[in-house]
Amino acid sequence: MPTVDPATPAPTPTPAPAAAARPRRPRPTPGKVLAWVAMALIVLVTLFPFYWMLRTALSTNASLYEDPAAVLPPEFSTGGFARVFGAQSQEEALAEGGAATSLVFWRYIVNSLIVATLVTVGQLLFCAMAAYAFARLRWPGRDLVFGIFLAGLMVPTIFTLLPNFVLIKELGLIDNVLGIALPTMFMTPFAIFFLRQFFLNIPREIEEAALLDGVSRVGIFFKVVLPMAAAPMATLGILTYMTAWNDYFWPLMVSYTDDSRVLTVALGVFRAQSPQTGTDWAGLMAATLVAALPMVVLFALFAKRIVNSIGFNGLK
């Protein structure tokens, strides 16, 4: 049996490797705390109107008059949305304090879709052509004409309403969806400037190579330039569609009946058709929420693309 020499020292245990030091999180400074608090307040102020619209739309008019400062719906009801979509009879609407005349909601949505689509498609096509001409083609007076276009950015829209109205009246397009879309359907100075900034960044070597292959200038524009400009074209299309959808004053001037009335104007008409007891706030807020929701969702989905495209084009 082996024996252990008492003079032999016992082996010392190998120390375990020290745990990797975790990086310390930087302590929040008072400046960062104030910045986050300010951002939170801005978000709350921005979202509060949408919350108040939803709270009002889900209430009855009688309960709103009894407790107008309630944070939550005083009396939960979906009657406002039912009146907007025509799913409520006049007797039921009057019982809830709603408007006796129902809102022709679907017709107004179709009119808004037609106007916004005409304006968006027209601006994308014609403004892209003009922007390419200003960016690539050389012709006498190009810079002077472009300067005149840029000067149009400084002209307030209110100054062009009367001339546009006279022109639309002479064309016989009053109370017509085409008359609503026509003044902004062909071009806007911002759209031309926006696309020109992108076209200037396209290398000329690509177009010269296409010219050597026998492609015409028109073919280069449609087959080479436009596919490369898909991102800024999509961004411009989203911004234009949102602007056309939310436009109010010009459609109010030229549309007088339900045949051409768009959604934004119809909301004001719906308020004017209120009963004697007061404004149908539940129905009005329900209609406003439904009208604004598509644009809110559209911007939320493409907000990052819009910001990146504007930054890439140098519009800061």
C-alpha cells in the first residue's frame, strides 16, 4: 500500500479563470433624462387627439353632454360607426342623438380614392419627365426655367385658388372629380425638385452605355432611369397621395353635390346635418377616425423609407 511522504507539499488548486468583466452601463445623465421626458411628452401630445377621437366615437352623444371631461367613454356605444357606414336606422340614430341624415360614406371614399390616385399618378409621370429634362438634357434657358419653377415654391397656395377656379369653370369641370384633381395633377415645384436631386446622382456612364447600345433618350428614361428611381418615386407617391387625400379647401370650392364630394368635405357637411339637440360628435369623430386611419397606417409603414429617401436626396 503506497504511503504519502509528509514532507511533500499538497498540490495547490488551480484558480478558476476570472469571469469576464461585464461592461458597465453608462449612467443616465440629467440631460438624457430631460431629453427622454421631453420626447415622451411630445409623443403624448401627438397621440392624444387620436385617443380623444376614439373615446368620443365610442360614446353616445347624451353621455358626452352629461360628462364631457370623462377620460374613458362615459357610455360605450358603437352607434357612431354604425351611422357612418349606414348600418343604423334614422329612428335609432335620433334615439342616440345622432344625425337624422346618414353619411354616404362609401361614395365619398371612392371620390377621395379617384382624386388622390389621379393626382399621384399624374405627378409621378409628368414631374419625373420634367425633372429628368432639368437634370440631364441641355437646352437654352434650362437654368432660368428651373429657377422659375423653384420660385413657385414661395408662392402661397391661397394666391392660386382664384385663377384655378376660373380655369376649371371655363373648362366646365365644376362639381367634377377631374376638376378637383386637375390643378395639381400635372406637376408641383417640390416634386420636380425632389426627383431632379436624385437624377443628378445617377452616373452618366450608365446612360452613355445605354446610348452606345442604341437605346434612345426616351428608352433610357423609361428602361434605365425610372427603375433606378423606384425608391424616391415611391416616397414621392406616398407624400403626394397623403396630401391629396387630406386636401380640403380646394375640393370645398369646386364640389357641391355628393357626386364629386370628397371625404374631407363630407365631414363638414355631416356636421351641418346635425339635429337640433346639437352636433353628432360621436358620428363625426367616428367618420374622422375612419378617414384618418388609412393615412396614419400608410405613413407608419413607410416612414423610414420617406426619411431615408429625403436624406439621400439631400433635402435636409
